[in-house]
Amino acid sequence: MKSTSAQPSARLQALIQIAREVAATEVMPRFRKVAAEIKHDGSLFTEADLAAQTALQRLLPQLVDCPVLGEEMSQDQQEALWAAHADGLWIVDPIDGTSNFAHGLPYFAVSIALFQQQRPVLAVVYLPVLDECFAAEAGAGAWLNDDRLPLVQDDKPLKQAMASIETKWLSGHLATRVVTVNPYHSHRNFGASTIDWCWLAAGRTDVMLHGAQKLWDYAAGVLILLEAGGEVGCLFHDSYWEENPWHRSAIAARTPSLFSGWSAWVHKNK
């Protein structure tokens, strides 16, 4: 049973403060002022990513004493931490939407989640340009700043839905179908997966489809959506949590009825 508390717990409020502090001290002072470099996988990173991750590695264990797994680590380091710390592990993306950040586009976020038994129990996604902080605690609900989620209660039909779609890792057939015979009204993709989850939870979009997200792409956002009343599934297993944690697909919606129709359409067309 979920808590009826109107406000986040003290622990979640402390996590919110950490996200805000790191964004204020390490991220925003470097916005539009740092050059990007290319990692081995072709993605971008900047001095701000590294500075923010270092700050999170220092601050988060003071709140809950467990290691920090960050995007800006080697794959070997990440996999070793994941395997050894099921009892408690911070998962962070110091700047989700680094390409946007590096090009001066104001659509990026600091994402933090605490995992226990390989499930998220605390989550914060902070968008510093908009000063919007999405937060959730397992069993206690989700918030956008001081407002409880969901913000939107209506249950529109799928044909009127706004979709968040990332086609990059979808099969050729499904990627073609979602843009040619899609069952929704319109779709968007802005290049920051953690924010996609949050905007779905807030009702700014209605359904979502991603072909393969990294651990830090969904770690915080999936909890925020679920605590806001949304539902999530995946492409290749009965349960979302059964898929590979490093490349996990996502079929999601902000309400159960939207999820039912959306998931059925995706599986029929994959």
C-alpha cells in the first residue's frame, strides 16, 4: 500500500538537494562553455559530465553508504559494481542528454537512483534549465517539485496520444511501422531518456517506446513513472525486469488502459 504523505520523505528530500547542488555547482556553470569529446561507443562526454559524476560519488554515500555506478566509468567497472552490490548501489547519469548540453540545447538532466536487489527504491531526475525536479520513492509516490504525480488524470484513447519514440534500436520492421502506420496522434524524441520517463509520468506524453536503454537511462525514470501510476513492459520478455539490464527495451504508458492498447500494437508489429 502506498503512503498518503503529501511530501517526500526526509531521505528523498536530501537526495533532491544533492541533485540540485551538483547541477548548480558542476553542471550549469559549464553550460555553453565546454567542448565535447567522443567516447569509444561514439557518444559524447564533457568536463561537466566528469565533474558532476565526481561530486555525486562524494555526496551520495553520505546519504546511503553504498557505491556509485556512473555512466562515465568503464564497462568493466560498471559490470563489477552491478554484480557485487545487489544490497545497495547508486546508479547515476551525471548529465543525461550530453549531446544536447554540448550543443547548447536546454534539454538535459541530472539523474540519480538508489537500487536495492536490482530494483530502484529512490529516484531523482533534475532538469536545471527548467528548475524541474522529478522524484519518487518505492511505495510512497512521485512528485514534480511540490506537486504529486500524476498531474494529468484523463484517459484519452490511443489514437489521440502523444508518443515518445526512439527508433534507433528497434527492428527495421517495427521502426518503419511506428512512423508509417502508427496508432497514436503524433510522436517526439528530444534525446534524453531520463526526461522521457518523467514527461510521461507528468502527462506531457502518453506512451513511450525505446528499443534498448542503458541502466542509467531508465534507473530513475522507471520508478518515477511506476509511482505516478504508469505501466511498463518490454519487447522480448513477459516482465520488464527480465530483460538485459544493460540493453533494456521499454514499452510504457502513463495509464493502464493506454498501456494495454499500446503494448498490444507494438507486439503485433515488432
